[in-house]
Amino acid sequence: MYIEKRSSSSYRVVQMISGKKYTVSVDHRPTKSEATRLIAEVLASKPKRADVKTTFSEGAQQYIDDKDNVLSPSTQYGYLCLKRLIDRLYPEFTQMRMCDITDVDIQKIVSKYAQTRSPKTVRNLTGFISPVLRYFDKGRVLDVTTPPKEIVELYTPDDDEVERLVKRIEGTRFEIAVMLGAFAVRRSEICALTLDDFNFEENSVFVHRAKVKGKNGGWVIVERNKTSKSRRKVYLPEIVCLKIKERGCVYRGNPNDISEFMGNIEKELGINHFTLHRLRSYYASISDYLHLAEVSILDQGGWSSPHVMKQVYRKKLAQKNKESAQITVKHFETMVAG
């Protein structure tokens, strides 16, 4: 057992018991006897159900079922896919009793899984196993090593590429979807929009729903967005709203068809590949370049924080910083030369 200081007013008691890590946080530095008592209370508060002998596979299914009205349909679908994957790849693990699973057992399958999967995919796996175990074993924290996070430089299109794409797809059923994407509307949000969501007098749209994968694998409409900030009003060019009025709809069809169509057109035009979601990055970078207030960019794009928003156009921002720095460099060169 050990006690670690987390902040100026927070301490965490950590203890390994039978290969499992348990923690409890308090707002003061506890004595050794108090720390022992706190850990004992955590162990005593564990659910007194048949889950002690429940296998991981059974427990994972129960976790998903019990969270039916809490988890989003897409999250449930993702969890069910992960459960089936673990059942298929690691049957010996999934048939272990929950109370017998140690961090070593988990580390073995994580290390094996990491041999052929990306770091993000590996973290998704542990991100499922961890809450399932914690659901049946309160206070438990996994002490498992995962691959370091990859820094992936996703491509952000420029004005020329967006202009060529929009002109090429004019008149197709994907035209409006791409235009809305250029104003930071997510694909899931675009596919859930109806004419009732538009205010054609002020050329705006109220984004408040999303079309996502349901727990059974089909597409469903949910009355909530990705984050609380995603529920928003987005202002659009008049030409976009006129096209929507003339067509009588936004987009009808499979969301995946948009991505496939864009990929084919980009190849045809010979431009760099980017997804509909990368148009959010385009919107953020262009808005920043045009000196829009940060709060306005956040509101229009539905980003939860400036940090999250800036992550999507850090490459463009770096280029802007470089250009700004060159102004000072040229000034110094002129001064010295003169």
C-alpha cells in the first residue's frame, strides 16, 4: 500500500490485492490505519451478487444490458463488437471468472493484441475491459501498459481543393452534405437534419440530432449530439439554403456513401484525400485566418473547448505562426541592410 499526492488538496491510496489494483481518493493525507480502513471499505462495498463467479463474457454482456438507457446506441454497438471480438480471439480469458482475472491476465492479451493493431485500437480494447471489471469490483483500477499514443497528422484541405470538390459534385445528392461539412457540421448531424430544422429567413440551421450506428448495427436517429456543446445554431450562406429549399431535403441515404463518394471524386480530381470530417478542420483554420472570434468558432463548430478545437487545425496554425515570424525576420534584415 502507498499514498500519493495528486494535487494541493487531494491524495490517493493505492493497494495491490491478489494481482488487482484498488484505489480511493480523499481530500487530506490519511494515516496508515485510515488508509487501511478506506481500502477495506472499498472491498466491503463490492456488489454482493452472483458476479463473483460470473465469467468475463457474461459480465460484459450484463454491463452492456444494464447500461442500455445510459450509453449511446453507437457506444453500445462498439462495446458489443469488442465483446464479440474478445470472445473470438481470447476464449480462455472470456471464460475466466471475474474474481480471478488479474492485471497480468489482461496485460497478456493486450500485448498480443498490440502486435497487429494500432495503439488507438488497443486503447479501445482496454477502455472496454476496464469499466466492465470496475462495474463488478468497485475501486479496482487496471495497471496495464498500452502502446504510446500515435501522433497522426490528418490532412486539412485548402481553398482550392474544397472549391474544386464543390464544383465537381454540383447537382449530385451529396452536394449539400459537403457544403454543410464545410461549415463544421458533422456527418452524423448532417444525416439527421430535416427541413424543419432550418430557418430560411435568417439562413440558419438548428443542429440537435445525430444519425449513428445502433446497438444492432443499423442506423438510428438519436435526439442528442456528440457533446453538450454540439446542440447549436449554425449560420449558412444563402446559396446553400436555397439549394436545400429547392431540393426539399438535405441528404437521404447511407452516411458511409458520402465518404465513399468523396474518396472517388478526390481520386478523379487528383487532389489529396480528406474525409467529410476534415472539413471541420478546414472551417476552423479558415475562420481563424479571417480573424473570427474564438468563441464564435467554438459555437459554430460545437467544440467543447478551445484545446479540442485547436487540435484540428494545429498544422494550419503552425504555418500562420511561421508567416507571422517572417515579418519580424524581414524587418530585422531591412534594418541591418539599411
